Amino acid sequence: MKFIPKYLAATAATLALAAPLATAAHAAEPAKAAPQPLVSFPVSDLKWRELPGTGGIKVADLRGSITGHGPYDAFVIFPAGKDNPYHLHTQNLPTVVLKGTFYAIVDGKRTEYPAGSFYNLPADMPHYSGCEKGEDCLLFQYQADHFDLVPVAKKQE
């Protein structure tokens, strides 16, 4: 019977010494991030709304709100033939053209972006943009913070 208490005491002492080592080793392991939820927007679930004062531009927010504060992802429809007067955005504006032909005029140079194109317009770059006639333009745009459009006087070229 004396063996059992000595055995338990030795086991307890071993565990007491090993516990901090095990805890330190466990703490060194990177914490596992919680699984991300599925984000899914079948076309039938998109909620389209017209942006007031834009001449028919419509948006469907996917994450955040293009007219709110904070990051957003959105589909944007420009009506065929719709032009945006000379303006800039205060942060980069990455855009994927999914349908139609979108265009931008920067420093007097016109570039057309047919479906399948990508461009990343730098912050504070004055430009003129719009959708070619013939077919509406469907765009996917995202930004780290809210969308803005700041009108600017056209440069003399």
C-alpha cells in the first residue's frame, strides 16, 4: 500500500513539471480561425436599386453598401450610352466588366473595356467614363471604404 502513495506522488510531481511545458507548446501553436460562412448570391436573390440622380445606374450590394460607409462589393449596371462627367474617386476603384463595353478617358486617352476586362483606377485620378451604346454594362466593383464620385473641372487638353 505504501507503493501507491509514492507512485501517485511521483506521477503528480511529473505532471506538475510537464504541465507548463505542454501549455507553452500549445500556446506556440497558431490559433485556428473560425470557419468562414458561405457567401452566396444567386442572381434571383440580388436586390437591385436605382441610385438617385444618376440617370438610371443600378446597384446590387453583395457586402456592405456602395452608398454606406466601410467596405463593399457590388454589381453595378450602367445603361447603354450612359456617360459620367469628368470626376475622380478618393480611393482606388477596382472594376471587372462582366457585360457590355465600359470605357474611361484618362489624360485624353480613351480605353475601352469589353466584357472580361479588369481595371484598377487609382485614387484621385480625374477621368471621364461610361458605357458604350448598344448594350448595358454590368460591372463588379469593390472598395475598402465607401464609394464616392467627386466632380472635377475638365482639364484643358
